[in-house]
Amino acid sequence: MSTKDNKIITSDQLIKAYMLGLFPMSDSRTNKNFFFVDPEIRAVIPIFNFHISKSLLRLVKKRPYNITLNKAFPDVIESCATINRTETWINRGIESLFISLHEMKRAHSVECWQGNQLVGGIYGLAIGGVFFAESMFSSVPNGSKIALLNLVARLWRTGFKILDVQFLNDHLLQFGAYEISKNEFQTNLQKAIQLKVDILSVGETDDDFSDCLLTFLQARMEMS
């Protein structure tokens, strides 16, 4: 896949870019090229202190959707690029690279299902104890929120230390997202990518996700 200066980027090179704090974006879905971004300010979501609204907490306890891991990665990334959007930074090249990373067991997706229909999800890249969350989508109320919360519970359970969300926006603020400087992010990043943790060390079924989430919520109650 090509950057704006026509350099060919491989999956391994993309991983190295993320390890340096860089991430790719394109100007549009149809643009064939992309560029790397290295912002001066980085947004992260606290994992253990993830903010859960009372309404979201009541909803997830009802288990309205089935939750899975890596069952439909290509569908999730395509939906992130197309559902409820008029434009996106996820072009075909970035999509293809991430599907390759998924096949390498480096990129992962959390999916929400209503019956056999995919109704929400989030995807990103895991390196050491860092999860670089790229995008999420929802075609039903709270689908993306439930996917994100289940991802956060899994990250906590498996020992991740950083949940990177790149840029802060109003939607992410509700989850407790905050900004840090590039220098602070780099310091934290270089420590966390050295950790030996595995997002796949917890099962991938809806029951596994439910157990993980309940354990996460119980731990938060005990600390409050």
C-alpha cells in the first residue's frame, strides 16, 4: 500500500510505525494514498477508570446483544468506514493492511450481534500492553458503546495499560477520555509495548465476554 510519497508500506512496517507513535490516515475513502500522523497531543481512555453511565450499566447487565471477538473483522472495519458516515479516513489501502494485521493476529475486533446481524463493533491494533483503537460503528442504539465497554473490560482483564484513541472528541469525553502530550504518550508507549500480554488469553464467546465484564465491574466496586 502506498503513502502520499508513493512508498510501499507493508504490515510489518505499519506495526513499527505504531510503535513509534505514528498512525495512518487518508483524505477520503476513495483516495488511494494515505499519510502518517504524529500529533502533539494524544487522546487516551483510562482502562480501569473508564466512565460508565448508569444507563449504559443497566443496559449491559441485560445483555441485549451477543458479543464476540474477531468473528467478523473485515465486516467491522468496512462498517466503520461506511455506516452513518458521509466520509472517512479509512481508505481501501488502510483497510487491506489492517485485514492483513488481523490475519497475523495483531489487529482485533469486538462485535455486537442482534441475532445473525452485525449491529456494532470496534477494531484496533494490539502491541504489547497497548491497544490502538482505530474506529467503531453502530447501526443500533448503544451498539458501539457496548462493544467499547466489553473491549475495555477485556483489556483490563488481560493486563493492557494503554487504550489509545488518537484524537479527543465529544463522543469520547463521555467515557473519560483525556489528552496527554506527545512526550508523555511516547514515554508511556515505550514502556507498555514491552509488556507480554495477550488479548486472546480470555475466551471469545458471549459468555466469556459476560464473565470478563462482570469481573471488571466487581473489581471497580471493590475499589470504590
